[in-house]
Amino acid sequence: MLRALAQAGGAVDDCSGTPLWALSDDDLLASLAVAHVLAQRLAAVQLGLVREVDSRGLAVAQGASSTSVWLRERLRLSSRSARQLVQLAATVDAAPQAVRDALLSGAMTLEQGRVVAETIAALPPEAGPEVADNATQLLVTWADRFDPTILSRLGERVLTHVAPDLADHAELAALEKATERGRGPPARHALRSAGRAGPTQRQPRHGDREPATGGDRPALRTGR
């Protein structure tokens, strides 16, 4: 690991010595894109290291009260940044392997990875590993086309595409909670009303296209 990181550092040294003014427009744009992907990949490697430090309890063993406090002092981070780093590392570690693979390959940015990992973590327990894997694959596919904000909105509906029956059940449960708090109509009545939507309001099912967002449409391939 240290040797590989040293080589990466040497590559950065080579890049820093390149006169940017000498790059053609095409090379400048291509270099920016590659640098961004590499930065995201290296950040994903850092997440794995942070998670390993945290799981081993090394920060506490060295006298710190927590991993985030240790990171703040060791890496000169703000308290907020250190906490977020530890939390994100744990969230990504708990997500399906496909999330980590996408981050390490540069297929997703760190922000997108957070959205996907948090979306999968929020799935109802009855979803099970297979539904979680299908939802992950779909979200990773969408990440190739949508920014974190739009991806988060699409994630709210991901069950509709990979497990429509479960999505109906989750919607009913949410409506029942809202009814108990006095914030909505009787749950079953509301769900039946939603089920009677007209042709232009039909509830989407697995295989349907998500409504256009920002002038684009996500692919809905869920097969492995």
C-alpha cells in the first residue's frame, strides 16, 4: 500500500511540473476529467483506511477519545469534516460491495456514493439482500448520468422499480404513521385512491422509465 501510494505521489509530482499553458484545449479538458476521477478513487481508498482504523480501535488505543477526534488532530481536519469522514466510511462499508467497487473504479463520485449507500441503508428490513443488490445496481447505473441531488430523488422511488409490491407496502406503512400523527387521510383509503390513478398518473412498476429529470431519463436495467 505505501509503495503504491508513493508511486501515486510521484505521478502527482510529474503532473505538477507540467506547464498547463502548453496544453491544448482538448488535453486540458481531458486532464481535468481524469484528475477528477483519480481524486475520487483515491478518496475511496482513504475511506477504506479510515474504516479500518476505526474498526481496529487504533485511535482509542493511541489515547484519543474517538476516531473522529484522532483524525481531527492527525490530519488537521475540522471536527465536522472528521465526523463526516468516519460516518461516511462506516456507511459505505455497510453498503453492498457494488457501492465500494463503483467508488474505487471511479464510476461514482464520493457524493454519489454517499447517496447510494444511505438509500440502500434506508430500505425496509423486509427488502432482503437481493432487492438491495438490484437497487444498488440501478442506482449505480443512474449515477453515470445524474448528480447527487437528482440521484437522491430517484433513490426515493427505487423500490418502485425493483420491488413494486414492497414499495406499495412501504407506502402504506408510511401513510399509516402519518395517519396516527393526524397528518394525513386514512392510510388504506389514500393508498386505494393512489391505485385508481388515471392513465397519465399510473403508478410506475418494474421496467418503467422514471419521469424525465433535467431533460434526461435514467436507464432502468436491473439485471445483473
